[in-house]
Amino acid sequence: MKPYYVAMIEKDVYWVGARDWNRRLFDALIPLPQGTSYNAYLVVGKEKTALVDTVNPGFHAELCDKINCVGDVTKIDYLIMNHAEPDHASAIPVIMNASEKAVLVTTKKGAEMAATYSKVPEGRMKIVGDGDSLDLGGKTMRFIEAPWLHWPETMFTYLNEDRILFPCDFFGAHTAVGLYDDEVKDLMPLAQRYFGEIMMPFRRMGAKAMEKIKGMDISIIAPSHGPIYRNPERILNEYRRWTAGETREKAVIAYASMWGATESMVKAMEETLSSEGIEVRVFNLAIADVGDIARELVDSRAIVLGSPTLIGGMHPLAIFATSLVGILKPPAKYAAFLGSYGWGGGALKQAQEMLHPTRIEIVGAVDIHGTPGDEEMRRVAELGRQLAGKIKGAGPSIASTSAVA
Ligand code: FEO
């Protein structure tokens, strides 16, 4: 057993998770500039002990060592699985083997997943639903079903006596920095980035979960990634807005450009929107961080996509970005397209086809043959003003146009 310092977040409630400073990518997609953490919590009652979630592969020994610093891994009574994804559930077999009496506590859907992924036998699982609770002796764990955040089996656990909410991924942030929210500089942009990457596609289910916990007396939110909120209103306030899909007078411009034509139009669009009072975030897709784009999409009212035509369609980076919009389902209401082509178009048509299922209104497009001149730039500026009007709640929609310079 290694002599870890194990933080006690409340009396007899310990953080026994792991920090992963080296991880740079999640889901083979999302950059993690500050690594991440896999938070697990040991709750020691007078009669029983419960472990809330586990850790990622590679940290199983550290989890057991930390548990043994403040308890005994062979004597865990309950292993509460709020979520079955391996970054929180991969050590289930380790814990269940270490403690022969351990019972896995999860939702009905979670039990199916634990049987499939962790080979937990039915006789060692306890299925719980809304309002069910477990008395550990002076520590009562109450369960709240909160499905589809972001898997179907997800639930929250609430520790009645200490008013601690364990929501697993919900309210998380990918950073290995700090233990508590007030120790982490610029935490809210990290939390927003995480929301955009993980929770934004499920924000309606997130709003339902927020409704379920509304009015609860919560003193600490202890998620499974990132810092613990001992100022819970900080993150609750943001999640109320984000899950409601509240947008600002803001536009994300994401573009690819090979010879500068599309980029010059993007520049004109950015200048127009900014001068109209719209907050703008510009991402050159050749160098952009996907997580930054996801973060800015959380509260942007419009998206401007820029792409030249490359072999009859959009540039592959623009296809990727448009796919992300389809997957992440941001609350943006309006879109515009800027593009250029050398001898035959196709990018605009593909953009329209890919954006159609999102129901984001395409306010207009400027797709030009060759290099933009004064007339084309004037049209980009006009489109920018139309889009700004839409963003500010005024101004008619204009039809998509394709012009030859
Ligand atoms: Fe952090 Fe959905 O796992």
C-alpha cells in the first residue's frame, strides 16, 4: 500500500480518485489540454461502506491503495455505479474480486451493462430506481435516475446527511488541476468545453435532470471529472442556461481555406458581425482545437461555415466540422455559408444537405467563382448584416445565392 494523501471532502467521505496528467485525448477525438481526473468517492457509514464509481484503466492499483489508506478494499459493501463507461466502471471487477461481499448498485439499464461489460453476476447486483436509498449507518445514499447523460443507464447518487450530490459525468470538467472548484483558475470555460463535448447533444435530458434536482439542498457537487464544487451554485447556474439552450448574440465562424479566397470572405464576415455588435469566435479548422469549438457552440446563436470546393464538395475539414454540428446538436438557430471554387462548385450544396437535418436556418450563402472582388465582399458584408439582424432578433431571411465573379 502506498502512503497516499487522501482528501476527506466531508466527515467520512473521501476522494479516492486519480489524476491523469498525461491524457491528451478523449474518445480518440477531444483534446484534453489539462489532462483529466477520474473521481471516485468512499463513503464510510457506521455499519456499511460504499464506493461511488471507480477509475479509468491504468489507475486500478492507485484506487485500491487510496481506499486502503482510509478503509479496507476487502470490506466494501456497496459499489455504486452511476455510469458504466470504462473511465468510471473499469475497476468494477477489481473491487468485486477484492471484496467478496460487495454488491453492485445501479439502474436496471446499468445492470444490463455491468453484466455485459464487467461480467457482474445477477446475484451480486442491486437494481435501484428513483427515490430508493441505502442506509450505511448515519449515511443514507439516495438514488436519482438521470438517464441519457450521456449513456442510457446514468443516475445520480445523493448523500442525504452531508447534502452531497454525486452526478458522475454531469457537471464534470476535463482537468487534472485542483480538488475544489475555487482552486482552479478559469474553471467555467473548461466546464463549458466539457458540456459542449459531452452533454450538449443530450441537453434536453440534462434539462430534465436539472428539473429533478431543482430545490434539493445541495452543499457539494462531486462529479467524476474535474474539481468538486463546494460552491455548487456556480455550476448549477451555468447548467440551467446550457441545458435550456440559451444563446447569446454570438456567432462561431469555422472555416477551411486553401488559397485564401474563403479566408478573405471570413475576414469580411467577422468584421461585419463584430461591427454590428455580435460577439464572434473564428476558428481556422486547419489549426483549431475541437474542444474550443464545442465550448463556443454551447451558447452561440449562429454558425458561419466557410469552405472552398474541393473535388466537388466541401474541404474535408469543413465536412468534419459540419458533422460535428450534426452530432453535438448546438442550440444555434442560424447559419451562413461562405465559399469559393475554381472551376465547378459543390461545397455549398453539400453544406446545405448536411445542415438540413439540424433544422438550423441557413440565412444565406456567398459562393463565388475565383477570388472575391469588391462586389463579392459587398455581398459578404450584406450577408453579415442580415445574419446580425437575425441574431439580434430582427431582419428577414435571405435566399442562398451562388455567384460567378
Ligand atoms: Fe466520464 Fe461517460 O464517462
